[in-house]
Amino acid sequence: MDSQRVDLLMRDRMTLQETVWIVEEEAYASREAWAHSIGLSQAVHHELQTHRDHVYETRSQIQQTEMAELRDTDRRRKAQMVEILRVMRDMRREMGDMQAELLALRGQ
């Protein structure tokens, strides 16, 4: 008998939860329809515009930061290339000197 009552209460609880969900969905749909039917108020429009401006400003700041980072990386890479070319020039000179010494030794 008690288990039947528990089962009945559980079914009632599930039904109540479904009813609450349906009512909340209907309320949401009604609010949406009302807002759509009267259009956006100036306050909401201003809020959306402010949000949009903030998003664009943030995006622009991020892009500027990324560009600055890319410029820094490019500058570092160029400095590395200059250093590599300097080392290669020095190595070429040393190899030329070594080749001259080798030729001199062969001539002896």
C-alpha cells in the first residue's frame, strides 16, 4: 500500500515538473512574442548598440595587440637573420683563409 502511494506521489511529482516546464516555456514564448510585437524599446536598442560597440572595440584592441606581437616577432627574426648572415660571412672568410693556407702548404 505504501509503495503504491510512493509511486503515485512520484508520478504526481513528474507531472508537476512537466507542467512547470510547460508553463515556463509558454511564459517565455509569450514574452518573446510581446517583445517582437512592440519592437525593441530605445533602452534595449541602446544597450545592444553599446554591447556591439564594445565587441568591435575589444576585437580591434585584440587585433592591434596581435599586430604588435607579429611586428616584434618579425623584428626578432630579422635580427636573427642578420646575425646568421654575419656568422656565415665570417665562416666563408675563415674557409677562404684555410683554403689559402692549404694551397700554400701544397706549394711547399
